[in-house]
Amino acid sequence: MRRSLTLVLALFGTLVLFFIPPASAAGGVGAAFAKTSDWGSGYQGQYTITNTGGSSVSSWKVAFDLPSGTTVGSYWDALLTQSGTHYTFTNRDYNGTLAPGASATFGWVSTGSGSPTNCTLNGGSCAAGGSTTGGGSGGTTTGGGTGGTTGGTTGGTTGGGGTTPAAGPIHTAPYVDMGAWPTPSLTTMASSSGLKDFTLAFVTSAGCKASWFNAYDPRQAWAKDQIDAIRAAGGDVKVSFGGASGIELAQACTSVDALTAEYAAVVDAYGLTYVDFDIEGSAVAEPASIALRSQALAKLQQTHPGLRISLTLPVLPEGLTSDGLNVVTSAINAGVSLDMVNSMAMDYYRSVDYGDAAVQAATSVEGQLKTLYPGRSDAQLWAMVGVTPMLGQNDDGHVFDQADARQLVSFAQSKHLGMLSFWEEGRDANACSGALYKCTNISQSPYEFSKIFAAYTG
């Protein structure tokens, strides 16, 4: 599914690093370096700038050297200038001012394993008078700060801690483009839409490492505070891997064990009971990555009993394409217990009614599943079918409107489908005309589609 290429500029839910420089620091400010994720051939690095002085700081500048063979790629929450192997990061307009006791972070993805050296902060030592190598006398912190931090939460709890996920099935869970700017507020979406469950898109890869749209490391449980709030209100989330942009992990990893570890890291960081795999584009027709993913998902379920897995795949009104069927068959043959096959009922590039086509596609997929699961009843098979249209104007110019949404909800209720979803909640909230990644380009009120879909109860 299409998603915004805009990267989030504000990082929340990050790993908390504690570095307290001595009072002799210039302005009472110090900077601590951490490799927050390390995969050998590269890592995700982060500096935390902390003001322990008695007066506010209006700006900061962190500079350091990287050894030959290590370079900075994508970065966030700072501005970067580079001269050879010397890198200088300065604050953005929203995180330059630090009151006493406040801190700011910025980060980047490195190719190569070398750590920063010769670090300076506002012209003085990052270590507040100590060594300037690898973050200074405070040392290099990897995977956590003091206090037994694991997976992005404090107090010795794991990233999967916090509010327990809601029990039972998810009946309606629209996709949310978590890479949109500003970062979507799940609680606002829930209170405004009448929906309580969401599918969060997309986790892709940074090498063979899980990454939120190549910007944030899921191991640090980015956005988990939002997920906890949704769960506290009785809802839950799926996290979706893949999408139309970026590279799904199965295309980047080369071993079942490595791929399983990356999937498991995301499941554990958020305490997930549902995961989704949106397989499209070139990925839907790659035998090697399909086989690797299937084996990894089977192994993932062995180590995470009860984990529900959905495959989201392109469809035509006639059902799954031959490539999509191969993805499902591969998973079944590998021993994956599939919770659902979710149909991307969109972009047919045909002159058909998109409400009728969504219903026909669901009916076709149920028939295809009947051949793959000959021992299951019709009721069991319908419960394995999900449908996800694209709201309003599709990429092909055709329209899925409010009448189509009501038609689909009525059909789903009559067959007790496994799940309804749509692309995408932010577009429904915006109710605008413009670029398709943020607008439906049809006449509607904010969250109008959400309120229609909220009527589906399974």
C-alpha cells in the first residue's frame, strides 16, 4: 500500500540514556553516545545532550570524527554538515533550547562499525572535561542506560511490558501511516473515529535490521506510549511489515535465524499478539524471499505461541493473483498457522464499481482458501478473509466511496469476515483534496469512513 515518504522529525519512545557530567562542563552540558542497535556491518547511533547546569542553553552543536570505512547515512532530529570524516550535527529549531535538567537526542544510521572519536559539544569536550572518545568518561552505552533499561522502557521492564494487549480478535483495524508528518496520534484517531484497533505501517529494513521506515529502531519501542494508551482504552494494534515503499526484511536478510530474530525483536518490543505482512511489488514474486519469510514465520510462531499472522496481498475481483497464491501456499507448506489473508481491494485499473469489486474479491479469496484448507468449514474460511480497500480516489483514478464502504460492511457482517481495514486512517481524518498519500479527493467529513467501518463487529 502507498505511504508517505515523509520521515518523522520528532523521536519519542526512545531509549533513555543517563549521563551526568561534572559541574565544570562548559555551560553544565554534556553529550553521551550510544549504539542503540548494532548489526556488525553497521549500527544506529545516538547522542543525548543533557543540561545539568543552572541556566538554559539556547543551542547545541556536536562534532566528531568517524574512522575510515564508517559513514553516516540517514539521520534525524539534527542538521548535518560533513567535511571528509568529520561530522557536525546542530540542533533543529524545536530541540535547541534546553532548560536546566532537560535533554535532547539525535541519531543516525551508520554503515561500518567504527564509533565516533574526538567528540566536541559547543566547542568543548562532550565528556565535560574527560576523554572525548566514544562519548567521553561516561562510557559508551549500548542497548540501555543505567537502571536496567531493556527495549526502550525503564525500571527493568522489557519493551513488551506495559499495558497487556486486549484479548480476542481484531475486527476493524485501518492502517495508519506512522511515517506521516506530524506523527499520527493514535489516541486522537481512536477518540475521533469510534475505532479502537489499528494496523501500524510499516516496519521495513535497514540492512538485515528491523526499522520503522528506515528511521527508528523498533527495539527502542518507538511509539509504544501510544500503543499502551490504545490498549488501556480496550483496543490493540497490529504492526505491519513491508508495504509498497522500502525493503521488507525477508528481502534483506539471508538466513532464517537472522530474519526470525528481527521479527521477534519487534514482537517483543511491543508485546504484540498480531503481526501483518504486506507483501507487494517485487516482493510478491521473489521465490527466495518468500521461502525465507515462510520458514522464519513458522519459527517465530514456535517461539511465540499464539502469535496471529496475517498476509496482506494484492487481489483482483477474481481473487489472489498467482503470485499471491504462491505466498500463501509457501506459508502453509512451511507450517505457518495463518490467522488471515487480507485482500488489498484497490487499484484494479478496470472500469468496475469498487464496492462490487471488493465484495467479489472477498468471495473469490474465500473460494481459493477452500482449496488450500479443504477440511475447514465455510464459516472458518470466511473468518480467515480480510478486506482492505483504499478510501476515496485510488491510484488508478477510480473511487471507493461511502456507499461502497456501507456495502462492504453489510457484506462483511453477513459473512462474519475476519477483519475489515482500509488505507489509510490519516487520509480519512484529513478529508481533503490534494496528494493521494494524505487526501481521499472526494467529498467527505473527517473520519466519515471510520464511522461507517466502526459498525462492523465481526
